Amino acid sequence: MFMFENISEGKNYKSLFNGEWVKSKSGKTIQLKSPVDETTIGEIQSLSQEEVNDILENSKAAQIKWGETPINERAEVLYKAAELLEENVDEIAQIMQREIAKDSKSAVSEVKRTVDFIKFTANEGKHIEGETIGGDNFPGFNKNKLSFVTRVPLGVVLSISPFNYPVNLSASKIAPALIAGNSVVLKPPTQGAISALYLAEVFNKAGLPKGVLNTVTGRGSEIGDYLVTHRNVNFINFTGSTEVGKHIAKEANMIPMLMELGGKDAAIVLEDADLELAAKNIVSGAYSYSGQRCTAVKRVLVIDKVADKLINLIEERVSNLKVGNPEEVVDITPLIDSKAADFVQGLIDDALAKGAKLLLGNKRERNLIYPTLFDNVTTDMRLAWEEPFGPVLPIIRINNIEEAISIANKSEYGLQSSVFTRNIDDAFYIAKKLEVGTVQINNKTERGPDHFPFLGVKSSGMGTQGIRYSIEAMSRPKAIVLNLPR
């Protein structure tokens, strides 16, 4: 379409620098292939450290004026971006179908949700206000001191987004950073970069001043550490694997950061649960986008007395999931690449070798893993602890509530958990004991609504997201103390 004509020359996608779409000076590119059939869908720029330095210098300079821009004017740019994104839902959703094999329904939903996210962020930003504090509130001081506290931007925000939600999880970093007055350097995922670059052009066309949003594409081995340790980066907002997140935290040293990492979300099902409701939520939570979600249900801990009935309900629903091409109406699509499929297959093979009962699945076509369901998974199996990021669900039978809490908390992860029960006392007892950021009662683990706090503990993250929380994380209080004459 006309709006996106400057992003690429044919299938050669450029990088956004100072309001213009440019190619790498080196001429180096990275070829992208579709997870669906391995056909080439395009190539992105492979930027050098020298080019990254120029981008960050540009971002630093551009931020000064943007940080002085009134919040209502920043908000108007976000409203315009949301409007432009809404006009291009179908085109961007189709790109995601080809680029990351996201099924059509989920792709459209992601873009529409992002429209709402940007609008809400603009609204919320206008309500982030300061305060005035009197000195006489503290013993030994009197009314002659007044502290005027405002919130100011941090500077340059480095936003690193993942392949599974290249539009939504890029916007969830960009929009709060912008409304807070920061400039943003977006490092999109390699696979998923095209979708994210389209989003960047939406913000660019919405009227952002030049340099307030720049993009960086390239190989992490060449520019990754250089990016996260650059002197001009004032904040890092990262979503991705725990392994990479821990590496960034170590390399970046004292740069403040917000991180959403891995998870091993448990669905705990008690004896008195509505099993139909539990089965519906568990299947949706486990297999949506082929399980490639940090908040996917990744294990079921069910009281043995009702396990057979629950498993029958789950098995029936899983057997009805449709597998195929993301451009069709399907539930299960190919994983992002063959390496991801190999990892999932390794977990399946380990569970089988150690005696788990295969109920459905264990069928593979290249990087397409059919929905797989296991019963009688035990804690000596990798599948009980490792995050598959694929369409495989282990069911672990338990004897009581305390056993469920113990197994859930032994995980290195602590993102979310679900509890299914009709007993509100049991629900809150378990919720208080679980070492996670969020507990869902009678619902699948999931992200959102986007103004709710979203966070992980242990190896699942650092800091709190959610629109207001993200704006506050990417700004800071600044106090000016007025000393009045006595």
C-alpha cells in the first residue's frame, strides 16, 4: 500500500533512521524465510556497530526536544498512530501470517489489540501527574520548604521485542516510552522484523519528529552487546528468553531495565472445580499460537480423584484442534523454526522414555508439531520443568493442595499460575502461596487487560509492566525544593 512504500525496495526492507528509510552502508542483509514453507519472504538490513552508534547519537539528540514537548501533543501523535494502524490491520496481519506463521484470527487480534493499547496509553499518559510535598510533614522541618515533584523522561529507551508478538510487544514498549518523553531505538526480532518495521512506519507517519523512533536490525552476535552497553542507552525494555535476559542484565550493569522472560505456568485443578470450564481454559491457554507464548499453560497439576474426568474433557478438545497453514482457519501452525521444533521433540522423547502416557500427538512434519498431550508426567521428566514453547501439554497428577503448591514453586520460573476451584478460600490460600507475578482464578494464564500489572518473579522477569506501570518505569521523579523565607 501507499503508506508503506518507502519501507522496502522489492523484498529488501530498510531501517528507520532519523525519519527516513535507509539501507546499511555495508550492503549486508539478513535473509528471512517463512516458517510455513521456507520460501524467502524478504531481507532486512544487517547494521554495523558504527551505524548503531550513529543511530543512538541521533536518538539522544532527538529526545531533548521531544522530552520538552507537552504531553497533550505527544498524545496526539499516539492517537494518530492508532488510527493509521487500525486502517492497516489486514495488511499487517497478513505479513505476520507469512513471517511468523501466526494463524489469521490471532494475527488480526494482535493488531487490533495494539490499536487499543496505543489509544489507552495516550489517555493514561495525560493523567501521570506530579505532586507538591510540604516540609512540615516530617519532624524537625516546617512550612518554609516545599518540594515540587514532577516526572521526567529517562532519555533513550532500547526496546527489544520477541518474534511471537512482533507488533503488540513492540508497541507495548514504544508507546509508553514515547508518552513519557523518551526517544526509542527498536531492536525487533530477526524473525518478525518486517511486521515490527511496519509498526515503526505507522508511528513515523503519525508525525513523530525525526529521530524520536529509530530501528536497529542486525545479528545479535555482532551488535547485541554493543547495543545494551552503549553509553547513550538509558533504559532497556526486553522481552525474550531467560537465557538472553540474564546475559543482558549482566552486560548492561547499572542500566535500569524492564524484562519479560520465560515461564512454566501451571494450571492447578482442585476436586471441586468446574471441569468443563477448566478444560476449555486449559486447552485454549496451552495451544493458542501453538503454545509459543510466555503465558501459555505449560503444565496441569490436577487432584488425582478428578484427573480421569478432566483428562477426557481436555483430550476431546485437543483432538478437535485444527492443524495447518496460518492463512486458513486453524489453531496449530508451524513453529518459528526447525530448531524450536527439535527442542520440543526432545522434551516429548524424554517424557516417553521415562514412562509418560501419550494421549495425543507426537506427530511432526518438519517444524510443524501436532498438538501433543501427556498423562502421568512425573517430576523426573524434563517436560515437568522446561518451557517447551510449543503445542505440548503435560498432566501431573497430585494428591492434595500442598503438593500442587510445592511442585509449582519448585520451578525456576514465576510468571503466572491458574487455580480452578469453587472454593474461594482455597483459591486465595493457594494464590498467596504461589511464587508468581499473577494468579488467575478460574481462568487460563494470560496477559491483559493491558492496564493490569504484568510481572514475573525469579527467572521470569524484572520490573512491572502494564500501561501506567510501564510509563512510570520509563520516567523518573524529579524534585525541585523551594525554600521560602521564614
